[in-house]
Amino acid sequence: MSRTVDVVVIGAGIAGVSVAYDLAVRHEVGSVVMVDPRPPLTLTSDKSTECYRNWWPNRPMVDLMSRSIDLLEKMATESGNVFGLNRRGYLFVTADEERFRRMVEDAHHTSTLGAGPVRFHPGPLPYRPSPREGFAGAPEGVDLLVGGDMVVEHFPYITPAAVGALHVRRAGWFSAQQLGAWMLDQARSHGLELVVDEVVGIESGGGSVRQVNLAGDGPIETPVVVNAAGPMAGPVAAMAGLDLPLYSELHLKVACRDHLRVVPREAPMIIWSDPQQLDWADEEREALSAEGRDDLLGELPVFCHGRPEGGSDSPYLLGLWEYHGIVEEPVWPLPADPLYPEVVLRGLTTMVPGLSAYRERLPQATVDGGYYTKTRENRPLIGPAGPSGFHLLVGFSGFGVMVAAGAADLLARHVVGSELPDYAEAFLLTRYDDPEYLSAISGPVSSGQL
């Protein structure tokens, strides 16, 4: 026997939980049902670095992320900061003079997009360290540390080979699990219903969404369906007759015990912005080649990065480096790479030489990960598409936890018919109907992807 509700949200990751919260709490939509065969926030939402930044190479993303961070700070204030939002920042480091020159140019460009002022050090203003906890009173914009001496003065664990660093200030991290749990509690207190089931069909009639069919709980009649299905967004959209321009990349993450406290607990997110070649010994190179791992012997890509994880008593260091380049249909369990902890730690050692203390004996490490489901230009899809009443909240790539609040705010405005921000059109599926837009993304695209 079917029942009728106002909105069905498909997917209980950070995207689905965020839009369910917005609809139920902020807009007081009468009956909202969220459907997922898995427990909330367990597929990919808990597999990221849980970081955020307003530093992006195009205005729509800067505007959307700035709105999202505004909302994160509002929720942190309302909740007593139960999810530990901080403003440690992102520190991009380079040992290449030419790359640093380009970083300076990019900083000025991004500043013009609304991401905040640019400050040089040494310069007229003193450099202000980030607060260890919280976000109140922290600087915005970016600080450029010019010269290795300036970098090492403020970040003594960074290699003296560095020639400069860019410290993005409206950036940091938080617990996505704690944020999601808080939003879920708030939404449930306003009537949200969570259904543990699988969506097997979406029915339309007269050009409008009519019904969602579940594997075990029968049909739900509804005029509004939100596709927030993460890596499964493509198959869900296909049920509504849509073919989305999405693909998925496998990304892994390692958590290791930095029991020597090489990376200070107050460190920001640290990012090595240069390509590098790992210094394998001759016998190691021979063994890797024999194992078919020649991919680890040549030049590896930019953006090996990491950050402290946990409180002041925690020994854990998170590390990420996407050197695989694996594009595939999502599968679980994830493909394994037993060398990932060692490769990432060696990559981080280029930026933080003290980590070489672990070279002979790797610390205890745990690897997990998930899929970055993304569009070619790495810009999400947010808003109506296909039959009337069907909405997309997908393509969150590797920035899902940071964009979810702003994206949910935008999507909820579409659903309830309230005023839309200027950047709304930039995230619609219909952007691919514009020949000029297609031409603009046909060549190399600066996507902001780490």
C-alpha cells in the first residue's frame, strides 16, 4: 500500500542529510523521507579529510563555498561547535621558484573572485598564526610566505628546500560525522523520517515525478525527489530518464600513528605542490618493477597532503595522495594498494623531512577511501533536471563535506521556490546546453582538485 509525502531524498550521505535538514528545519517542509540501504554517513562521507576552504579558481565555486562556510560557522555557533570546526588553513608549499611565481599570480586572481585579501611576508603586516581551535577572529584571504627562511620560521618542520608557501586562511577541517549526526537529530525532531531501503524505481506521469518504488517497503507517492546518492547518482538519475555527465575516481586515505610527533598537533593542512620522484633504493626499484609497480618509479603528481587527526592527545596523522588515476564504476570493497601507506609517507617526507624517522619501520597505519564522483570541470550539479519535481544534488567530488551546507541551501531554495542566489544557474545540468560553456571546458580546466 502506498503513502504520500512532500519530499523523498535518496541518499543519506552528507549531501542527503544536509538537504533533509534544510527542508525539514529551515524551510519547515511538512513530510520529508530520506531513503538509503546503508546507515547515514557510512559510504563515502566518512572517508575524506573532512576539510574545507573558500579558495577556488572560479567565482561560482568561491561564492558557493563561501556560503557553505557561512552556514558551517552558523551551525557551529548554534551547536556549541559539537563538530569541532577550526580555521587552521591550508598551507601549499613549493621548492620551485617558477611554481611559487604562479602561486602568487593565482592568489591575486582568486582574491579578485571574492576569496579575501592577499598579504605578503615579510611585509607591512605581521604574519598571524592560526588559532589551534575554533574559527572566531581568524584571518581571511591568504598569506604568502616569501623565501625558505620565512617558511621555516613559522613552520619549522617544513623542509628548508622550500622557496615559498601560500597559507589559505578561511580553511580548516571539522568532524563530518559529528556535523551529520547533529543535523540528523535536528531534522528528526522536525519530522524527518529515515527509511532503510533501496530505491528500485522512480515513476513519472505527465512530465512530473509521481512515485518512488522501494525494494522492501513499497511505493511512496511524492511530487519531489532529490537525488543525493553520491557514487550511485548515475543509476538513480537513470531511473528518471537522465544520463548524467559523471565519472568516479578512486581515492584512498591513510591514517598512521605519528608517535614521534613529527607533525605538530597545531599544524594546518600541509600540501606539497610539486611533482616528485621517490628515492627508492636500487633493490627496492628492482622489486617494484618485478611486482609490476613501475607506476611508482617515475615522476609522481603534485599535492601529496596531510594533516593532524584528533585532539592534542591523538598521535594520528592523515595522509592523501592521488597518484593512481583510477577511473572506474564504483565497487565495494575498494581495490587494495598495500604500498599506499609507504608511498604517501615517503611523499610527505619530501615536505616534512622529520618523517624520515619512519623510513626503516613504518608506523601502524589504516587505509580506507571512497570515490570522487565528479563532472569533467569538477563543478557539482545542483537543482532541477529531467521530469518536473526531480532534483540533483550530486557530483560532489572530493569536496562533499565542505560544500554540502551551501549546496543543500541552494537545492532547498529550488524545491520550495524561494529566491535563488546569483550563482544558482552555474550549477544546473542545463549549463551543458550552452555551446560557449562546452567550449570553455573542452581544454585544460583549473578545477581546484587536490
